[in-house]
Amino acid sequence: MPLFLTVTPHQLQFKFDARTSRGAMRTHQVYYLHLHDSDRPGMTGVGECAPLPGLSIDARPDLESKLNQLSEEVRQRQFTADELHKLLKSDELVEWPSIRFALETAWQDLQQGGRKILFMNDFSQGTTGIPINGLVWMGEKDFMQQQISKKLDEGYTCLKLKIGSLDFATELDILHQIREVAGPDDLTIRVDANGAFAPEDAFRKLERLARYSLHSIEQPIRQGQPEQMQQLCAYTPVPIALDEELIGVQDATKQAALLDFIKPQYIILKPTLVGGLQASADWIDMARERGIGWWMTSALESNIGLNAISQFTANYAIDMPQGLGTGQLYHNNVASPLQIDKGWLRYGDGSWGELPK
């Protein structure tokens, strides 16, 4: 069954300036990979390639050229399923984790009939949901407070706040105001510093953050400082989750060495950034062996990527909220059955909209 691949670019438009400590995003360039089987005309598997500028190792000027080259390679060599599997496991895509994720999920979709039901589980069948955190973006104090009030009104019991761009005292004041409204028994709070803290200041800031009974802090210092991160994880008053620290570490020996040396309390997995669903599963296995907690997070993909990540996540016994609430960020997202209801992501009765052509 010869396969062929087509690529469609699409520029997603944010509803607001999506700010992190790395700057603001107004648009997000993504690519949809359409995988076809010549023996099954009319059936298409779709995956999303959506690297994040400044974060993904493959957010490069030659990404689109690589996608077109891959499409031509599949056509010329008349790829079979075996050849596609070899490509997904080869070193050729090590430097292109978002492409690996897109191709892997497009194949999974095609195998299951091209209906965007990649995994048959209670979530994809609409009988259960996935608990998610409500994401509060960086911005001026009033903007953040508006988001927090809205999330609480919508029934979220776990909030994740982006921190690191405002004055630290202002951010502490926001946390204080939240805790005046909802204590730790009623509301779980996570914060994400995106590496904004200087190593010499990080522990002092963690001590002050600990007063607000936080669940965890993501990446308090910039990645690539293993000794400093190890010290923080060993003595932190707030559990630490590694996020950016995992990006680009795709060799199993190096992954194990990273976890064994730093000993984080949690890891956060973004398939677009770490190299796909199988790569995420490998990280999960390593974390479990070491007693390290984990959760999945989307990385600003459209509903195509979010759908694949959510269905994959639902294959596991979920015991904490996941970071899968990003489907409402864009003006021009792909219409989907994914719905958010009182802090739960569900696969509802809606239909999929047409993808850009």
C-alpha cells in the first residue's frame, strides 16, 4: 500500500497577545500533514506540526523546506507502512521533533480510519473527560485578575499562572488575592516561570511562593543548568516540574541520566517538543520507575494536535489535572468536538470542521 503525503500551512491567530517570559505571540505558524493510502482512496490521516519559536529545536527557517522534502521523499520512494515505521524510529527526525509528532499521529489516524479517533478509549468515545488546569496568561495585573475570576466562575479547581514578567511583589499579591478567595483545599495553584528566575535568587523566591500552598512550579530557572536545578529540587519548598529541561534530550541514556541527576518532583510532557507520543510514553515509563510524577501539556497546537495528545493521555490512569485547555486560544482554530466544561476536557457530539487548504 504505497503512501503519499501532502502538507498544508496554516497561520493561527491568537485572540490576545499570548505572553510568557520569552515575549508575546500574536500568531502561530503550523502545518497539517495529510497522509494518504493509495489503496484506500478518500481516507486521510492528519497530524499537526506546530513548533514554538524560541522553544522548539526545530522552529527553524528551513522547517517548511524539510516538510516539502519529506513529502517528495514519501512520493518518490512509494513508502510502505514498514518504511514509515523505520523513518519514525530513525535518526533522520531527531532534529525535527514536531515533524515526528505530526507524522506519527497522521499515521495513527490513518490506521484508525481517518476519523480523528486515534485511540479507542473512554475519552474518545465521549463517556469520560480529562481534568485540566485553567491557564492564566501573563499580562498586566488587571488582565490577570480578570482571567482568574473568569476561570473560577467557569468551575476550574486547578489554575496555572504564568509568572516571571511582572514585578515579583505584584505576582505574590495576585497569589495572595487568590488564596483569600479559595484555599488549597478548594483550589490547586500551579505556576510556570518559564526559566525566568536567576539561579542566585531562585530559592529565596521559592520560599516566598511556598506561603501560598502551591502544587508546583514549572522550570524556575533556565534549562541547561543541571547543577543549580539539582540543588533546587533537593531543597525546594515548592515541588519543581521540569519542562524546557526535557527539550532536545531524545537519547534514552541521556534522559535517564538527567532524571537520576536532577531528581525533579515532576516532569511535564509536550509531544510536539519532545518528539511525539512514543517519546512521551518513554519519558513516562522512566518517571514512573523513579517515583517522579508527570502530566501532559499541549504546546499551543490547534485542535488537531490537541485532540491527538488528549486521546493519548486518556490511555493512562489520570490522577491530576492535565495542561490541555489551549483549544480556545485562536480566532481561526479548526472546529472540533473538543469541549471544556467546568474544568474538564471532553470529546463531545460536535463535528470536525474542514481543514485549511
